[in-house]
Amino acid sequence: MSGMRYWDLLNLSWRQLKERRLRSILTVLAVAVGVTTIISASAQVEGARVSILENLGKLGPDSIIVTVRGRVPFTDVDVARISSLNGVLKATPVLRMNVRIQGIDNPITLVGISSRDLPDFLGELRLHEGGPYPDLPTPQALIGNKIAIDETGQTRYREGQPILVQLGQRQLVFTVTGVLDTYGAAGIFPPDTSIFIPREYYNHLVRGSGYSVILVKAENMEIVDQVSETIGDVFGGRATITTIKHIAEMVTRITDQINLLLTAIASTSFIAAGLGTLNIMMISVLERVREIGILKALGMRDRGVLLIYVVQGLLIGIFGSLVGFAVGSLVAHLIPSLISGMSQRAGVAGEFPRLAYSPIISPAYLGMASLISILVTLLASAYPAWRASKLKPVEALRYG
């Protein structure tokens, strides 16, 4: 069959789709729904994954988080023991407890840490205004962005202003030395809803109750696993040892599984698309029995008739993929704004740290969605195409 005849087949397939334009458009849209769902959903998961890994990367792949298991906190002796281990560059003790602030419904994390250790703890120190506190036993604080600024953008606290903190039955007043920039879900504790104060003053408040977390820096990332095993041997069941590398691997595994689940769910919409394609192809064959008979009488072979309807299925799959990609890209970038707006209207915007991310459309999932849509429409058109190719010219002309 010559190249010209293939072009004729394409023109004939396209003409038949155009003749039943509404039916064809609805079938294309059914295919596009599946592609749109896969692209928009996977873009959210991929964007969140990249954002989380970037935040973890700021802490450094050489970081190890040692947290208390049980009620017995770490002491200065424990910090000194970790600092003395081979391969440990630095051990930073961190104190924390939940407090409340008037006008904010959700608990706030009060963190006691030396200001010189803030960059290690936060990954990087970014300030909205002001600066960190001096490392002195004085009531001064560096506050998170969501504490200083409410959901409507109104400022609650500025540099130099006092902030009243409720600790059990006690009321404490701190002077704000600075406000952090927005971090989102970064760091060991959510910085946006945390108050950082000098460790010396924290110890004064709680009278040396001990540390809940120790942030350890290994000398290099190659020995992180070795150092974490050594710390685990030293503390046994007293501590939980977590490496940034392990968290990153776990995040990747979880997001991959979520993506597969969402893809499986979204793929069910292709069943409807396949049935729609099968329906339009069968109707097209029944409506064109006489036309098929004329084509065969003029010399078109079974293979040529079969290709007409296979090409129609291929075109539906291709157009469905293109429409799905366009709509999916738009929806993917609208979803974060919609989620944020719904959270604020529901009154839970400040309940959890917001994960700031930009949707990322993965070429792998785009290719997979397009491949599934084309395969589904090709498979759906196979039986109608076979039926059309097996029509006898005489019977087609007689009963068409």
C-alpha cells in the first residue's frame, strides 16, 4: 500500500470522526478525564516530594536527629558523650514544649536553642524582620511567621514588641527580637508556629528538665550510617536515631506508592473512555455498512477497512492525550490555591504547618498517561475494526 493510500486512509478516518462531531468530542473528553486526573494528581505528589526533599537537604545529608524515647530526657552528660564519639562534628541540644498564645487557638512550640545553632536547626536562617536573640538568660524571642502574621496578612507582633505566652498556669512575657520568614513544613519542628528562645533562659524556666532532641552533625555524609549506629549502641532503647538520608528515602518510597495508587484510581476512568470508544466505533460501522461495501467493491482490502477504524481509535487517543495534558496542567496549578482557600474557609489553615510547593508535571507520568489513553482507544477500536473488515461487499450493499 503506497504512502498516498495511507494518507487517504487518514483523511477518511478524520472525515468520519468529523461527521459525528459531538459524539467524537464526548469520547475525546472521556479519554481526557483520565489523562487530566493522572497529570494533576501526580504533579501535586511530585511537587510535594521535591519540596520536602529540598527542606531536608537544607538540614544537610550529614545530619542525624536523636530524639528521646520515653520520659527520661537527655542531659548535658548525654550531649557530651555524643560529642566525644568518633565521626561526630557537632551535637546541638534542643529543648521544646507546647505553650499557648492569646488569639491563637492551636498550640505553639516553645524551643530553647542557642542562636548560633539556629542555622543548623532550621537548615538556613531566613528573617522577615529583626534578628536572632543574644545567648543570654533573658526573656527574648525569635518568633515564627504564622505567629507574627495572621491568615489575613494582619501583623500581630513586630520586632521590639512584647509577646505573652501561657505556660501551664504561668504567664511569661518575651520581647520579640525578630520574625522568621515563612518556612512551611521545614525543620525538626515547624518554624512558622514556633517561638525560639535562648537555651539558658529555657533552662531557667523549667529548672534544667533536660533535652528532648539532639541534632548531630557527622564529619561527612559517608560515615552518617556508621555514626548513627554508634549512637544507637550508646543509648540503646533510650533514643530513636533518624538520619536525614533515611527520611529522604522514606519520603521517596511513600510518594512513589501514593503516585501508583492515584494512577491506579485515575486509570479506572479509562474504562469509561474505552467503552465510549467501542460504542462510537460500533455505531460508526453500523451506520456505514453501505459505504464499507462500496469501498470494498472498488477494491479496498480487508486490511484497509480495518485500518480506517484503528486510525480513528488512534486519533481519539492522541486528541484525548493532548486535551488531557492541557487541562491537567491548568488544574495541577490551580489545586494548591484551591486547597489553601478551602483550608482558610474551614478554619484549619493554621492547624498544621503548610507545605509550600509548586506542582511538577513529571514527563514519566505524562508519557504513561498518554500511552494508556492511546492503548485503551486502540484496544477499544480493535473489535469494531475487525467487524468492519469482515463485511461482505454484496451483503453490505444489499442491507446497508
